[in-house]
Amino acid sequence: MCSWVNVTHTSLVQPPRGGQRPVERSLNSDCPNMRDVDDSDLAHTRRGEADHHTGPAPSPTTEGKPMQVPAQFAYAKAGSVDEAIALLRRHGPDALVVAGGHSLIPMMKLRLAEPTALIDINGLSELTGVAVQGDEVRLGAMVRHGEVLDSPVVREHFPILADAERLIADPIVRNRGTVGGSLCQADPSEDLSAAFSALRASVVIRSADGERVVPVREFHHGPYETAVAHGELLLEVRVPIRAATGSAYQKIERRAGDWAVASAGAVVTLDGDTVVDVGIGLTAVGAPHFVAPEAEDALRGGPATDDAFAAAARVAAEHCSPSADQRGPVDYKRHLVGELVTRTLQRATARARGEA
Ligand SMILES: Cc1cc2nc3c(=O)[nH]c(=O)nc-3n(C[C@H](O)[C@H](O)[C@H](O)COP(=O)(O)OP(=O)(O)OC[C@H]3O[C@@H](n4cnc5c(N)ncnc54)[C@H](O)[C@@H]3O)c2cc1C
């Protein structure tokens, strides 16, 4: 059973540290309680500074200084997945679930998100755990980044995830942020989406009407837009285990723990020296669905050679759509895509051969 309380402000998490990152457009059509965000809003959010407020909804002030506090909202801690879904439905389209809170709470503090109710899913054991089930690995939506990083199952089957997790933020964020929260936030610079897309993972989404399975490659409808509709909960991610397969992830960041300037992940399945299947994920460079399908097509069925990898990487660099921003110009980001795709294909292939 849950109990509702009214909360007028909170400090569940610290505001994000670090610099700005691009936001191409927003916001979630499934989250009508969230208003549009522009670069100045997020610059303010990420600095975590209260020197001025640029958003259209002014924060309360103390002695003339803006405060970073959320608007009033109701709070309920769900006791089960079914109860969380019932609470979402009962409270209407302006209710949101809170997982790690590392993205949602800072946005609420700056009134970029104004849910009328928060449904806390942190106590739900149904959403935890990393386990092999048949020929898949299942990761619950509430698995923390740190748990993915420490998981022997992940290290054995999907080194791409361990590579990516090592590069996400810092231990404080990794101890709290979740797999489900990362996917549902759908930030264009988010790392796990690219890794799961390269792995051709699927997610399980439940509503009061039942469950559906959605490939991660179809999950993101755009920046901050996903397949999760009002009244639905992301339950788990399922990743297929493939034989003769290696994977790797690399990221260029301005400083340790920062969001990506560009990132790439590769998953290579070999039959001898032939690439029988390949997945290439990209982050922060405007790749639709976080993937490079043209580069995958260029490589699939061909030789696993450095020349072939470089050619596929050129295709990936050509087809992505990075934006110029404080992290660098378009040409630089395309250059990074070329380098990172080449290197991750090489490393994934070495791992598939048991050489790394
Ligand atoms: C300082 C800082 C640096 C960061 N750096 C990086 C980085 O380099 N790379 C990177 O990839 N990420 C980075 N992140 C993001 C971080 O990794 C978190 O994963 C992310 O903030 C969201 O996860 P969360 O569990 O905190 O989600 P929350 O903030 O709780 O939720 C985010 C959104 O997802 C929804 N949601 C959450 N869980 C579910 C569910 N099960 N079903 C349906 N909807 C759900 C919420 O309603 C909300 O809209 C950074 C975050 C911070 C604060």
C-alpha cells in the first residue's frame, strides 16, 4: 500500500555538475507536464548555479535570489509494479515515476518538469537484478549503473556495457542512476541507448492492459521521446546472447565523467574471418535511434579487416548528423565518429576472437 504526501521542495539528489550539452528539440509528447527546454535552460541546470533563471516559469525567490525548488507535487511509494501502474493511471497524465532521480529531480527543481505526482519505484524488487534467462540476459529497469559495471554476467557476455558504464558520470551518479531511467530520459547524449541499440536489445513495457516487447531500435521516438506512454512502466531490458561475438564502447569527453562529445559502440559476430552480423551504436551525433545502419550494411557479410572497418566508419561518419556546439564543430565530431567506430570494431573483433 502506498501513502500520499504533499512535497513542496526536496533535495533528493544534487543538481547535475558539468557543462552544457546540446538539446535538439523537446519534449516528450508522453509527458505533457514538461515544457520545452532550450540550451539556456539546460546550461543553467547543468551548472547547478542559481545566479539567474532563464526558463519561462520563474522559481520562487528568497531575498531576491532565485531558488531551485520544485513546484508542489504529491508523492507515493509504490509497493508493486501493478500498484505503480494503478497509481499512474489514477493520478492522470501529469504523474511521473521517479527512479534514480538524477535527471528528473534537477529538471523539477528548475521547473523544466512539473509533475503533479511522483510515484517512487525504488522499492520494487520486481525491477531489480541482472540474470541469464535462456539465450538472453535480463536487466531490471531499476538496476543501477554501478550494478551493471560490477556484474560478472555483463562482463562475460556484453563488455560493451561495462565499457560504457565505466564512462558514465561518476560513482555518485552510477550508484543511483538506473538503466530504465537512462533509457526513458532519452537524452540524445545518453550512452546506454547506443550500447543497447548496438546489442539489438529489447525492452518490456507494461500497462494495465498487459505487456509488450519493443526493440530498443524502435524505443526512442526522438530526443526525450520514447515508446513509453502515460500509464506504462518500463520493466526490463532483454539482451540476446550470441556466440562468436565481441563488443566494445568508446567515448570522447571533455573531461572525466562528462557527457559525450561523441561515442560509439560496436558488436561484431564472426564466422571465421567474415562479419556475419554487426551492430553499431552512436551517441551525441544525431544518429536516429542511436544507430548507424548504413555502416552495418556496408560491413555485414564482408571481411573482418582494418580496411573494411575504416570504410564502414567513413559511412557512419557521413550519415550521422552532429550539431556544432561548445563541444566542437560538425567536422570534428564526424572525425571522432570515424575514429571511434574504427576502434570499437577492431576491439569488438579482437574480443570475438578471444584476443582481448
Ligand atoms: C552529473 C551527471 C552526469 C551524467 N553523465 C552521464 C553520462 O555521461 N552518460 C549518460 O549516459 N548519462 C549520464 N547521466 C545520466 C544518469 O546516468 C542517469 O541514468 C539518468 O539521469 C537517468 O536515470 P535515473 O534513474 O536517475 O532516472 P530518473 O531521473 O528517475 O528518471 C528519468 C525519466 O525516466 C522516467 N523513468 C524512470 N524509470 C522509469 C521506468 N522504469 N519506466 C518508465 N519511466 C521511467 C522518469 O519518469 C523520468 O521521466 C548523468 C547524470 C548526472 C546527474
